Amino acid sequence: MKQYVISVKVENRFGVLARVAGLFSARGYNIDSLTVSATEHDNISVMTIVVRGDDRVIEQVKKQLNKLIDVIKVTDHSDLPTVQREIILIRVNAPANKRSELYQLGEIFRAEIADISPKSITLGMKGEPEKIDNFIELLRPYGIKELMRTGRMSLLKE
Amino acid sequence: MKINGAQIIIESLKKENVEYMFGYPGGVVIPIFHQLFNAPFKFILSRHEQGAVHAADGYARASGKIGVVLATSGPGATNLVTGIATAYMDSVPLVVFTGQVSTNMIGNDAFQEVDVTGITRPITKHNYLVQDIKDLARIIKEAFHIAGTGRPGPVVIDVPVDISNAEYKFHYPEKVDIRGYKPKYEGHPVQIDKACKLIEASKRPVIYAGGGVVISNASKELREFVKITGIPITTTLLGLGVYPETDALSLEMLGMHGTYYANHAVNESDVLIAIGARFDDRVTGNIKTFIPNAKVIHIDIDPASVSKNVLVDVPIVGDCKHILSVINKMIKAPSIGPWVKEVMEMKKNHPLTYEKSSSGRVKPQYVIEELYRQTKGDAIICTEVGQNQMWAAQFYKYTHPRTFISSGGLGTMGYGFPAAIGAQLACPDKRVIDIAGDGSIQMNIQEMIVAVQHRLPIIVAIINNGFLGMVRQWQQLFYEKRYSHTCINFAPDFVKLAEAYGAVGIRVSNNDEVGPAIKKALSVHNKPIVIDFEVIREENVYPMVPAGKSIKETIMRELA
């Protein structure tokens, strides 16, 4: 199934997130990631929704999103030129003899060392989602103790 | 001058020219009822909140106006849920006020608290929880606007009791401006042009008209469109009456229990013109075998209805009335003589019919025919759900919009009778008949006292077969005749029940008594009349396209 990136501008009001999420959950669709944030306008929020699904159903969901009174604009970013960013925090096992390797790896990816303990190291990194995927793969052999990603933000190119 | 929230509600409803409000009191709405005591519009007290919301829905469908409901928090609100969902599925405009516990108690599991906006989110066009008295008037204005425009639907306003008591100056906005809600009424000219060309070049076109034509009051434009083009027309259940079924070009209803000729004409069409209809599964049957050779033109105000179930070749998003009037100005009649002849042959050779009673026992279809004959097709027919509904759709001939009122999308048993109360209030000069089943009528029978109280001469024609007939029919045809829990002949005496409420009760057990009983009922003008028609028990509704099957698998009549 294809992965879709849908950007939704909404009124900044309580209940809007539930309305939007409800349209996906009612169809049994699991959202891969969802970010909600402020925009340049005080009273408008933007949601970036990453979801996998059958294209006809996604088409239907987009139309249903448009029907929500609190939704101002729906844009499908899936096949458009965009800039996308995501942030990851990842904690890996870091015994003394592996630490310099991990520092080097972090440097290549421009990650920052967010925290360090006798047994582990926590790295923070921002980048395009694919870069984050690669970073995770390279860290996997060290033993990932904990990982979280913000979900992606997506902005159309001008 | 400052007034309280309850007064703001009343003043706002006055601004909206509300004529009737339907509802039921309870703790947190006492401040609102306090003001309703001398409100200038009428309040209809139901005996169950579900009755109130269905009555408001029936009122809205019969009048074309917005139905208004008021119920208390908690159980009052949850009792409305079925009615709100019914209205949502059939695009009926309602503004529903529910009481809520005080804002400082919300989320505390307070007495009679439920999350109303949460519960009603997927069954409303929009809903509001009022958090600030300053917003109340604006929210009511928006709710009426949203409910009644675009594709209509129910809007819920949840009003905490402290908001009803809080004071603020009343200012009802003149205009509504919601940036996320701008319904589109005018169809795209390029699409309209394409549609006209496609129709003009067609050889086997059929019009498929639905409830959207009723809602947009486009019956006149539709009739003109048929007159200009000469194209045969079928309607959905909710579209009944938009085109006179007495006219030669009418193929009556299509779908699961539609006529042979409607289903076959649609399936053999080369251009299907869908107007205010949404290709429901009860219409299409097996979607894979539906209209194999047709190009589809779809006129609908809701973009989400277009290409949802069936891929559309020429979508025109907008209001049917507006679009049809534009099309009527430019369209030329296609040359479809042989096709119309073919369809007329089908109509002649496969009429909608049933075996007449030979035993003297009452045939349900005959009851409907006789109701049609004696009311001269001029009544408003409300129905419950099941066999009664389908026979009412098949054997009464509808010639005007807003004369057939039924829960189509949700299929809500217990809808018809309270809806008839609303319809009768909306149209006091019309005869309103609820065609009921012995199962459905028991779901909201408590509303009988409301009809008696307001002296509404509604005829309740109970097609009493002692079964939950439609489910029994499926059990007979598809589940080895195992009538599991569908036999309900352990029933109340409906005549005595009517009399206990102060209504008239008539029992009919012989086919010869059908006519006189209806005649007697029609002579009563100041109270409801219940006729208990004891009909042949295992009569089935035919034709029937079994669920999910193609029309080739239609069952035309009882298999010996």
C-alpha cells in the first residue's frame, strides 16, 4: 500500500484533532505519524498526517476531511515537491569500547549527544525521514534501548 | 441589556422563525424550560427523547424547514442518538440542543453527564460544546446555517447549565462566515456542457433521481428535464415523488425491491444520469456487475458522494435545482425512440404485481393499494422499516415530493410514527398515514399520547403479520427457514391499546373489510386512528435482488 502525506490546515480549536483522527479510525486505518503544530496564523493549526492505504479510500478520506467544518484546507503532499523534516531521539547501548564509534557516526549524521550515562548514549537528530531511517539502521547493531520520532512535518516547495 | 443563556436561546430561535420545538425536560435544561414557558413558538412534549428527534425529522422532511430539538444531558442526550444518526444518513436538517452539566463539572463523571460532542461526532454534520456565554448566539446562528445549507444534516449544540444561567447582551449575527465551510451551488459550466453532449449522443439513457432532488426542491426542474429529453426515470426510496409515478416515463423505484423495469433499464443503459443520489448498496447490489456499459453523470452537492462507490465519468458538484435549470436551457432531446419503446415493453411485460387474495385473508399489498385509492394519492405516507416500508414504497404511487417520509439510510424501526407526528404538525391540512409493522410500531408506541393530545388524525396502518417480517423473509430465503426469534405474535391487542390512549382502534381480519375500515378512518379528523390489519403471515416482498447480488439473480416471485 502506498504511503500518503496529507497536510491539513484547521481551526485551532478543541475537538478538531478528534474529528480528523476519527475519519481515519472509522475506516480501520492506522495513522503512521501525525504532527499538530502552530502556523504563521494564531488561529490556524496544521496537521501533517502520514498514512498507508488504498488510494480510493484515501481519496474518500481527503474528501471527508474537506467536509469537516473546522478544516480549512487539505493538501496531498504525497507526489508534490516538498521539504520534510523529522526529529528523532534514540538511546543505544554504549559500552566504553564502542563510544568513539558512536560519536563518529553521530558526527556524520550531525546528531547531537543529548544525554550520556555509564551504559548508554542518547542521540538527537533532525533530518529528512529517509535520513532518520538510515541513522536507525546504522545504530541497530549497537542495541537500541529506546527510540521515538516526532513524525514528519511537510512544507510544499515554492 | 443583559439576558441569560436560556433567554438567548429563545431569542435566537425567534430570529430563526422557529415554529415548533420538540423535546423533553430534565435537570440541566430547567433554565431553558423556564423560558420556554412563555415562548412564542410551540413546544411539543414527546414521551421519549427518540420520539422528539424523529418528530423533528418528520417535520423537517415534510416542510423543508429545520427541525429543532431539546433534551437534557446524559440519558436525554443518548436517547437522541438513533434519531440524530437517522437524520444524518438521510441529510435531514436538525438543530439539536442538549443540556450539559456545569462547565466546572465536565469530565468528572457528574450526575447525568456524557460526552455528547464525542458521542455525536460521527453522526452529525457538526457539533458544538458551548464554553463561553459570549459565543452562544453566534454558535446558534452557525448551527442553523450549517444544518440547512449544502448537504443538510443535524447539528448538535451542547449547552452546560451554567451557560444557560450566565448573562450576556444578546446580539444575533446577521451573517455567517466560516472559512472552512463554503458550499458550492453552481455546477462547473465545462462539466455541464460535457454532460449535455453525453446525454444528447446517448442511445439508452436513464435518469436515477434520489433524495437530493427533494432536498433541493428541484422536482419542477427535474420534470422539465424529463419533458425536454424524454428519458425514462427511476427514483430511489428517498426520491419517491420527485417525478409522478403515474407518468409513463416513470419506472418507479429501483434497487433491492425496485421494479423489474427500473433495475433492468438502469443496467442496460449507456448513460446513467444520477441526480442527488449516492449509489447506495441497496441500489447497486453487486457493484462489480452494476451498469456494465454505462457512462455515469453524477450531479450532487456533496463532493464526497461522487466516485465513492461507482466511478463517475462526468461529475457535476453543486445544487440539483440550479444545475438542472441550466441544463434545461441548453439541452436537446436525444433520439432514443427504440430504447423508450423497449423500456415500455419491459414495463408492460413485467409489472409490479402480487397474487390477489383468494382465501379472504388480507393481502398487505392490497391494504397499500386501497390506501392509495381512497386518499387519491394525496396523503403523506410515513413508514416504519421492513416489509411495511417496501410495500408502501411499491404500491402507493407518489406524485409529489415530501409525501414519502421514511428512514432510508439508517433503516430505523420506530421512526415512522413519531415522524408522522412531525409531518402532521408541518402539514395540518394533509392526511398523514404511518404504514407500520407490528414490530416497528411497538418501538415508539408511547408517542401515541402526543398525537391524541394534539388531536392529530394520523392513521396508523399496522401491517400485522405476527413476524418481524423482513428478517423472517431473509430467514426463509437464505437461512433454511429457521425463524429464529422473529415470531412476535405474542402481541398486545392493538385496538385496545389505541383505545387506552384515547385513539380510535379498528381491527381488520378479512380482505373485504379493508376498504370500509380505511373509509371509516378517513372520516375521523380529531384523533389518531389505529387500524390493525391482520395480514397473511408469510407474504414476501418481491421482486428482490438478494444483498450483494446482481440483478440477474433477482427473485421475482414465490418459488413453489
